[in-house]
Amino acid sequence: MKHTQRYDQHQAMAFADLLVQWYEKNKRQLPWRRERDPYRIWVSEIMLQQTRVEAVIPYYERFMEQFPTLQELADAPEDRVLKAWEGLGYYSRARNLHQAVREVQTHYNGIVPDEPDAMGNLPGVGPYTLGAVLSIAYNKEIPAVDGNVMRVISRVFYLYDDIGKQKTRKTIEQMVQQMIPTGKASQFNQGLMELGALVCIPGNPRCLGCPVQTVCRAYAEGVQKELPVKEKKKPPREQQIVVPLIEQERKIWINRRSNEGLLAGLWQLPTYEVTGEDEPTSLQTSFYEQYGFRLQIGERFFTVQHVFSHIKWNMNVYKCFLSESEQSLLAQVSDKDSGHCFVPIEELEQFTFPNVHLKILSKWKGME
DNA sequence: AAACCGTGGGA
DNA sequence: TTCCCAAGGTT
């Protein structure tokens, strides 16, 4: 009888035992495993959301040098926090963490809460992070179910539920909750993730060296490659983006994005989504609506593509020209605090986001 | 429930 | 090249 999900108590206990033993012997030495400071563990867990360990390590080290304690992070201006996060992605994580730390400072006397209700109500702390921080830092017996854990549990316990569904995460949280060995929540939760990261990996799991091979039902049935079940996601939708390149005395016109949505609050070369009509007209219209005069659009300079997780930008860069009166008009409103300004081309890098605009910059310099 | 929010590395 | 996806959270 295939696809039945029977939960075997003996299997679960043997599994937990083997896992904890293996973890204690084989865990990696990671920067956030050096001490058990709840603040540091919290920061690491936020950075590790949807992000690989190798990518996180340098950011984590720098972050801890800049903000060694919860209080120092709480006291820091948001600009510095975002700057330290630049390049890591998912920037609301940084803003939420900053806000949450400030709440801890004011409401909890600077001590990271060890109660699920208090911790779970902080911005940016969802069910996974709640369980991870409380179990790792305080050894509380609370599940911490992430993608690794769902993969491991699906395989070991022969679970065919789609791990893309929220309901499946809840099912697995209940299973894990019952398996946590008394007094060993920290090792067990980290062991689950460590096994998922090193052995029970996506695609071709390394079953030959697996410490829980003897209790794994997927291995027994030879279906470890079929699990976990996960529905494919849709391809990113495409957007046509026009970028005006406005230069004046070796300075480039940039602006700051809205505080909400994609790349919130970040500086960029201006981008406008093309709506309907041809690109130069669309660009001229968008610019007119914003500044009240018609920009002269030159020829198309070049095309750059950038793919986000859910959006694909086809960016066409147009060289633009201003009359003398328009030049002085823009120069007058050039102001960092109001969200748009001219910056020297050498400084463009620090106001633009890596990867997307650096490509533009290099091509622009090459064509001078 | 499903869309939205980044990035870089590996197959 | 293209696709997948990695220690998720919010709306």
C-alpha cells in the first residue's frame, strides 16, 4: 500500500537518537556556533533564511563587527543596517530585524524573549525562526521546521504531502514536536538541518554515508529521489523597463525607489515600466508626469536583462538630453533627501544596487 | 492560498 | 543556458 503515512513510534525514537549522536560528532564549526548568545543566533537565523551558509558567513562576520550587541544594533541608524545587508537580498529582513531589536530594547529590557508568544510577535520572526532561536539559544522544546527538515522528514517517514503547502509544514511541526528528545531540542533541531544540508540533500541524497539509513523508509523503498514532493513554480513574469541615462558634467541622474515593494528604498538609475506605447514615448510620458517637462530621448544605448525570483526585467537604456533650462531645473531639485539627485559617475556604484546597474555602468564607461 | 520579496552557486 | 533552489516571512 503506497503513500500511506504511518507514524511509527519506535522508528521515530531510533531516528532521533541516531541523529543527535551523529550531529554531536559531525557538526560544522560555524561562526554562530561559537557561543550561545541569543542575539547572535537570532541574527544568524534571519540571515540564513533562504540563503546559503557560505553566502551568509562573510556578511555575518562583518555584521557582528559593526553591531556586536543587541543594544548597538538597536541604536544604529537604519541606513547603516541596510548598508551592511546590501547584496544579501530580501531587504525587509534587515528592516524587520532592526525594528524587532528596538522593540526588545524597549519592551524586554534588551533581553531576547524566551517565550514563544513574545518572540513570535516580533516583526520578521515566523514559526521557523521562533523555533530556531528558542531551541538553539534556550534549548526550548519547540520544532524549527525549514526546507531541510521537511525534506528529511518526508524521506525518513515516507511522506508524500506537497511541501509547498502550508498545511504540510504544520503536519511536520507536529511530528517533530513529538520526536524531540527530552533536554536535547537544540541538538535535535540543528541535527535535522545539518543532515539536510550535508547528507539528505535535494536531488541525489548521500544515503551511503547516512547515519539514519537503517530507519529511513524512503531508502527502504528506494524512493529517496522522489521525495519530497514539491509542485513546480511558475516562470517569472516579464516586464519591459526603460532606463533614462541623464548625464551632466560627468554626473548621472539617479533616484530612490519607493519604500514599499521591489527593492524598497534603494537607489538606482531611474526605471520606468513600459505601458502600451513605444518605449521612447512611454519614457517621455513617465518623466513628464514626474517632473513636468518633456525629456529628449536619444537612441537606444543597449539592453540588459535581470531576473528576480518572480520577475524578469528586460531593461532598455536610452541616452537622454536636456536643454539648458531643463538642466538647471533638475540641478535645482537635485537633493538626496528628496529622493533624486545627480551623482558623479565615479560614485554611482555606491548608490546603485550591485549586479543590475554595475553592468550598465561598465558598458557606459566603455562607450565614452 | 498564493503572490511577493534577492541573490549566487551548482547541476 | 537554463533551471533549481537555500536555515522563510508577510500580506
